[in-house]
Amino acid sequence: MTQAATIKIVFFGRPADRFGGERMIDGPQGGLRMSDLRRRIAITADGGDILLDPAIRGAVDGVECDDDAWVSPGQEAAFFSIFSGG
């Protein structure tokens, strides 16, 4: 039997409007890819489909990453809107 481990997820921009600032989820003990984390939230959270929008970026431990990046228990995943600025 595989044990679950808690992963902290923080949200900024449009995702924060939907989910608030952060939430904790149970993930596999060995971690998972950002793409799997996106899908898991999209399926289980009300309004989670926002994370499937390609304009929503991801980061692990404060470093922007693609969907192949690995998120392990104890790391922080983030989802955020692409911001424009001058």
C-alpha cells in the first residue's frame, strides 16, 4: 500500500481568485509531475479547470517550471497567471 504525502500549493492571480492563497493536498509519497498535479486539482476542485489554461504557469520552490517538473513532498508548488507589466 502506497502512503500519501502532503504537498503545499500556493496560488497567485486568477488561480488565487478561484482557490484562495493556498491549499494542501495529499499526493503520492514519491511525488508527481506538475502536469499530474494540475489534472488532480482540475478534477477535484470546483473551478479547477482554470489550471488547464495554458496561460496559467507553474513553479516549484519559487522557480518557474514546465509541466514535466517533479514535485516531491516537502516542496512548494505554485500556479499563477502570466502578468504583464511595464
